[in-house]
Amino acid sequence: MGTLIGTNTDVADTSLAVTGLSPGTTYYFTVWVVEAGGSYVDSIQRGEMTTIPLWMQPWFIGSFVAIVVVAVIVAVLLKRRK
């Protein structure tokens, strides 16, 4: 059993926004349909991974560090020329 994250009583609305999730984390969801009498049917559990922001991606961090290193080297070389 998991944690109830929301309810929706509008049968025409087929979505529910989930907030406060961590980036790069897989979350598992099961949808339960509950009838007025209390009986229910649940869906197959589905896992989805949240996206990782661009600035947290390893290739972006590596590129940023490389640019900073090159900038420092250029600054040092230009300072030595004076």
C-alpha cells in the first residue's frame, strides 16, 4: 500500500497534478476507482522517472567545468603577456 496523493471526483477529469517530487527519481503510481458502495478496482502499478533539470545533468556540469577551466587558463596567459 502506498500513500494517497490525491482524489478526483469528476469522472470527466482524467488527470491529477503531483507536485513536490525529487528530480531523477522513479515514482510508482496505482489508480484506484472506488464506487459509491465502497467496492474498488485498481490499475496495474506504473513507474515513471521525473526529469532532471538541465543544470543537474552530468554532461552539462562537465561542459561548464571545462569552460571555466579554459577561461581561467586564458585569463592567466593574458595576464602573463602584460
